[in-house]
Amino acid sequence: MGSGICRAGAYAVLGRVIMQKIRETIDQIEPLDERAMRLAKERQDILTKPKESLGVLEDLSIQVAGITRNSMPKIRDKVIITMAGDHGVVEEGVSAYPQEVTPQMVYNFIRGGAGINVLGRHVGARVVVVDMGVAADVEHQNLLNKKVDYGTKNMTKGPAMSSGQAVRSIEAGIEVFEEELRKGLDVVGTGDMGIGNTTPSSAIVAAITGEKVERVTGRGTGIDDAALKAKVRAIKKALKVNQPDPNDPLDVLAKVGGFEIGGLAGVVLGAAAHRTPVVIDGFISTAGALLATELAPLAKQYIIASHNSVEIGHRVMLERMGLRPLLDLNMRLGEGTGAALGISIVEASTKILKEMATFADAGVSEAIEE
Amino acid sequence: MGSGICRAGAYAVLGRVIMQKIRETIDQIEPLDERAMRLAKERQDILTKPKESLGVLEDLSIQVAGITRNSMPKIRDKVIITMAGDHGVVEEGVSAYPQEVTPQMVYNFIRGGAGINVLGRHVGARVVVVDMGVAADVEHQNLLNKKVDYGTKNMTKGPAMSSGQAVRSIEAGIEVFEEELRKGLDVVGTGDMGIGNTTPSSAIVAAITGEKVERVTGRGTGIDDAALKAKVRAIKKALKVNQPDPNDPLDVLAKVGGFEIGGLAGVVLGAAAHRTPVVIDGFISTAGALLATELAPLAKQYIIASHNSVEIGHRVMLERMGLRPLLDLNMRLGEGTGAALGISIVEASTKILKEMATFADAGVSEAIEE
């Protein structure tokens, strides 16, 4: 499985599944637009402030200009895509919560009572909830159904999913992004829900980077020492049993991943293909982004890391992608909560570029040339 | 001068100026309300998320509960008070910009074209601009006139201001806060404008903490090496000529401070006295907050540090006050721009506390007790 994948180009045939949609999406991803970035930088330098005194806000505005090919980008429609899935590996005692919490939280999202709903409203973003693979039937008119299966299989006993399901989960993520783009979308944030999903995420980091499992495995929702030991043991066993190919992100996803993680990789690919900034959340979202950037390294340029998660292993991924998170607020909830706060900062950056007066407009004297 | 000041109590007679307003304000400051904080913490623990998984957002909501004596505080009216003043020390070549930029930027604030206007609008805060001591006549119906004088004197040649002016600047800050409170104010941010005002701010840090001048003096708006040398020299000379008493914050303010810095100290004292969270901006705002907390150590509990400024010396002050900044975005503009972003995070924290569903409300299972 997965032997036909070329990491960067990703032209591949997986069994009988031709991953045409993924291939086409990756092929659309281009480098950022240098001209738009240069124009944005030039404008930042004539706005009424000392040069570069708004630091990361200036950098972000320039990045968004390059992403959107627009030297004065406007962010109006903000969307957070929160993807849910279940994980067979919970049988191994890796989480503090029972699996039934996944569908319960999906309903909480739909009713607007979860953390991501509060922060989505706060920053003016619509929250799109997607069933990527919850292990129960969850139905509601405000829930997108992209269910690949009723939870993954227990990865300590074999692959978490088939190679076809891995492809399907990424494709579904691209589809969701494109559907939301049609409704109006200027920036997208990613989020996740899935009891046990820090376990496959840690497995993905370990598989791809080769880091020791202990160094990339944390306490998730808050497990004790005994459960942490069980979690490390389960990840090690899954890696041993499945032998994922570190050079083949689809193989890694299939063997030790999750449906929502694949979906989030698809959102990142879709955003990059459609020249849209994508603000990633914490540990699980970043695992999805890591898979996407291993498939398509250019996608890195379209990603903004919202925050530094408490979960160890997060920093390892950010460093591999060359991303510096905007926030460090000791958060570890997931759902897209960090992404929501990050989106507000990205929006602020574009308003600075667009709305601030220039020295000439405002009749303000410039710095004295020495 | 200043020999009668008791640091914590601050009952004092300065020459013939009886600082009754300041004294009364300081006397009103009480410790945070433990009961409201306990109730807020108890509610955070039953909301639909793993305990403490929203990290600093949870801490902030509990702090605001304690500040406001309300276990479910609501932030509706957000205000940023941006205070402007000029500095005689600019004669020493300490800034990259000419002094005329101070009134020019005040007009820019009034017209809504500055960074603080953009970010104030972004977070839904009204920006209140105050002339504390601009060295020119600036008049507009939307500008508060609390001018203490037309700029401070050159502190390398004697005190920057009289002891009476120091008291007056703090009193004016308290007055502005109280006037805005009457109009509606649930959280206040501080901001500054004043060409050359990192110089008195560095002098204040050095005077109060005893740190070496070189270790607390940075490039402000972006001066070159020669100007940085001139700046360090000017601060050292000002400290030598004036010998400010490190145990007497009013003496420090008078000898090496600024009118807007005194005003910002007053805003902090007013906020603490009226049980209102105060979100401080960068280097200059923090120098004002440092003076306030040296006068009234309890005021520290009411302060939220918005961001870590590029300006060296900022961290020295934050550490002395025991404050950890929310953001680190490489910013150094001032005006209240960091405070604006910080206010949005504080507001988010109170919404989490108020709007999230509990486990019971949402029918979500709680963590399995081990």
C-alpha cells in the first residue's frame, strides 16, 4: 500500500483508487504572489507608524496579500471548519472521556454551546461542523455528513483505515472547503473533535518525523500517568504493527491516522489550491496540516499557525513546517478555538493594511533621515 | 521633593499640593473578590471542555470576576484611553521623528486614520484621545483637553516637571477614567503618543528598578546606533542631574517622567479603584502602570498585560509587577494597539464563562474518574 505515492507530486494509484481529486488540487497550488506582497510591503511602509512597528501584524498582511494575489486583501467571510471522528484505539484506554462524548459534543456544536461556538461568534466566524467518521449516527440539518466510516479501527491491531478511506477522507476535506468557498469564504480556520484523537496525531508526528514516541505524546484531555503509559504503549505498538512509510503521508494516514485528521489535511490542500489563508488550530489540526504539507510542500505558505498547544509534539510539527504560532495561551481544547482567536488577528492585519492613513494622507512628517 | 511620600499608602504633601484625589483613589483599591473568583472557577470546571483546557482564557475570566466582584462578568463597553504628551528631552536627539509629529498624530487619531483607530474599530472599542501635554495647541471637539503644560522640560538639565505637575498629571488620568466610566466602561485599555517618550519611560524603569540604563533602553521608533548612544547618555545624565528617589514614584515621575505617563498611571489607579480591568499596552503604558503599582501595589491585581513589546526594558517592568503578557507579536507602535488586541481576548474569556454550555445542560458525559 502507498508505494506508488510521490511525496511532492502525489500522482498515485492506491490499489484501485485513483486519487484524481487530490492530485488536481495539489497541482493547483502555486507559490505566493511576489508582486502583491511587494505592493503590500510598500504600502505598510508609508502608513502612519514607524516602519515595521506592527511586527507580526504587518507580516501577516503581506502573507495574505501573497496568498490572495491582492495587495489590499479584504477579509469578510470567516469560516471555521470543525471535523469530528472517532478512533478505535480508545479500546486501549488512551482517553479520559468515553467515546460517546464525540457525538454529544457534535450536538453541542450544533446547538451553539461549545467553546468553538462562543469564540466563533466572538470573532464573527461561521462554524461548519462535519461528521467525518463519528462512531454513531448523528444527523442534523446543520451538520455536514461526510462520514467515511463509523470510527477508525484499533490501530494497535492493524491499519486504522483502508488506503481508499484515507484518500476519501482527504477528498472530503477538499470538498467541504470548496462548498464553503462557494458560500463565501475569505479565511478558513480548522478544528477537530474526536475522543482519543491526540493518540493518532502523536503517532503521525512520530511516523513522519522519526521522533521518539515519548517526546511527542502528551496528556490530551488530561489523562493520568497510567493512561499516559498506556497511550505511549499503544502508539508504539501501532507503529510496530503497521510500519507506516514516513515518506508516504497517505500510508501514514491510513495506518495510524483518523478520518477528521485526513479531512483537515484536505481543507489545507483546498485552501492552498484556492489561494485562501488557512489558520490552523492546535495539535490535531496541525497533524492534518503536516500530512497536507508532506503531500504538497508549497501548502506551507498558505498556513498560519494560530497558537502553541500545551500538547507536546505540537512544536515538533510547527518547526518541521517552519511555522511560528501567533498565540501561546496555554490552550489545549481543540475544536478550532485557537484558530478562532488567530483569525481575528489575521483580519486585524488586513484592516491595518487597508484602513490606516498614509503619511501623505494624514499630513504627518516622516522619520528624519540620518 | 517627595520626601513625605510613603510608597504604599501615599499620604503626602508635596510642597503646597495636597494630593487628596490620588490618596482617596488609592484608598479605594481593595484586593480581588475571592468569592466571585471561586464561583467563576467552579463554573469553568463544569463547562463542556476538559478542565483548564482553555488555559489563559479561563484564568482571565476568573481574574475579571474577582476584579468586578461578579462571577459572570459581562464586557460590553470597551474603551481605549490614548494619552499624548511631548518631551523636552527630544533636544538631545533621542528620536527618529520631529516633535511636530505628536500633534499631527493626535489629529490622525481624531480623524480615525491611525493604527489604534483601526484596531479599536476591529475590537469594538471606543478610542478616547487626551492631550496631556502636547507642545502645541491642539483643539477638537473629540479631543479631551487635560493639558498640564506645553511639553515637559529637558530632563537632562533639571526636573522634567514640577511636583505639582506630576500630581496633576496623575489626577487628570483618574478624572479621564472616571468621566469615561460614567459614559459606560467595562474594560479599559491604555495607550500613548509622544515623540521621544520611550526616553522618559526607560529613565523611569532605571530609576525605580536600579537596572543599568543600557539594559532598559531600546530603539523606540527605530533610531540608529548613534542616536541610541545619545539616548542612553541623555538618560544617564537626567538620572545624575535629578537624583530621583527610587522609593518615591511621584519624585521619579516629576524628575524623569512625562505628562502622558503620569496620566496613564492615573488611569490604572482609577480603574483599580473602580474595580475595572485595565489592559495595558506596551513600553510607555507599562511605565505608567509601574508608577501606579509603586504607589498602590494592590493595583497590580487589576492589570492585564496585553503584549510583550520589542522595546527592551519592557520585560523588566512586567516581571517587577508579576505580569505575563498575553501576546508576543513583535509590536512596538504604542497608541494602545497591543491593548486593543488584548481587550478582545479578555472579552472572549468572559464570553466563554457566560455563554458555554455546562456538561449537564448539554447532556455531555464527564471525564471517567480513574
